[in-house]
Amino acid sequence: MQNAVGSLNHSDSKFKVVLTSSDQIYKDITPEIKSKLPTYSGDLLLIEHSAGSMTSESYMKRANRKNEALPGALNFQLQ
């Protein structure tokens, strides 16, 4: 990131920063650019990106499972 920010001030920089609306990128796509974009057909399976990642929901589910098991563990220790 530091290299990218540092290169912004050079005339030969490959970075261009534009203050614009979030949908401007879609407005700027020409038919020529669109024809060069990759396409995908079929199901988008998460085989490389985000595979096995944990979400906030999975953290909550894990905590709930631990809490559900806790009374059984305490009961076992009290006997």
C-alpha cells in the first residue's frame, strides 16, 4: 500500500485515483472492454476463495454449541 500511495505522485504511475460515484466503473465499461472481460457459466463454488472461512454467524453457532454442552460437563463434574 505504501508503494502504491508513493507512486501516485510520479508521472509514470500506473495508478489513477478518481473521486466519483460507486457506479461510475460500470458506466465507464465500453463494449470493447466488455468483450474482453472473462465470463463464467455454471455454479460458482467456493473452492479457492473463502473456502472454510468463518463468519460471525459461525462464531455464534460455535458459542451456542459450547453453552449447550456446558450443563452436561458441569453435571459430570458434580457427580
